[in-house]
Amino acid sequence: MSLGAGHRLILVREQDAQHSGSGCCGRLGEAHTDLGGAADYAHSRAIMESVGVVYRRLGHVAPGLTIDVVDPRNTIWLYPAVWRASRRAGRGVGASLKSLSRAGAAAAVVLDGEVLFSGALPAPETIVAAVMAQLHDSRAA
């Protein structure tokens, strides 16, 4: 059985468009226009790129791992998925509720219903190492 098989990783990050919408006319409010500076979503772009690195690396080193990338505003999918994964992993109601409270951050890493990181994410290498350590620990158990 390949490493990660039977485990589910949820990478939570915003999926904002990279520009403000204005149809075929281009971006509203570019810096050189009278409309002023537009939101360029640079704050979420860095997180998106970091999560992309994690996704690619874990897909390579743990090919059996199910990886989902979800926007934290997609609560209809996110919260039930975290709850089910947490309960399936044998966590109690209290621990599962704690996971729910942390999983909806703008950036989070959730493995089998357990929130490993929430809010400000560490470097991709740190995330990959933490996930791999959990997978190896569960394999040994």
C-alpha cells in the first residue's frame, strides 16, 4: 500500500481571482488610473503559491494521500468534511469541534480531521515534514 493511502489532507486557502472584475474592459482601478489602486490579492497570492508547493510535494512523496484544496468560504463542503474525517479518525466530539473552529481560517492544513496549522502557515518544507511525520506515525501504529 502506498504512503498516505486512506488518509485525507485538506489544504485551506482563499481562491480569489487575481484581479478585480470588470468584464472585457480590463481591471478596475489600476494604479495608473483615476480609479486608484485595485486589490491585487497579493496577500492571498503568496499563500496560494505556498499551498501549491505543498500540494505538489506531497502528491509526489505520498501518492496515496487524498488531497483537497478548498476555499475557507466553502463552509458547506469544508465543515462536514473536517467533521467526518475527525470522527473517522476516532477523535471525540470536543476535539472534532476544536478542529472545526480552526479549519475555517484563511489558511489551514488539516490531516484526517486534525488541524496541523491554522492562520499564518509556516514554510512549505515545514508543512510537508509535519504531514509526513503524521503519516509515518499512523503507519507505525
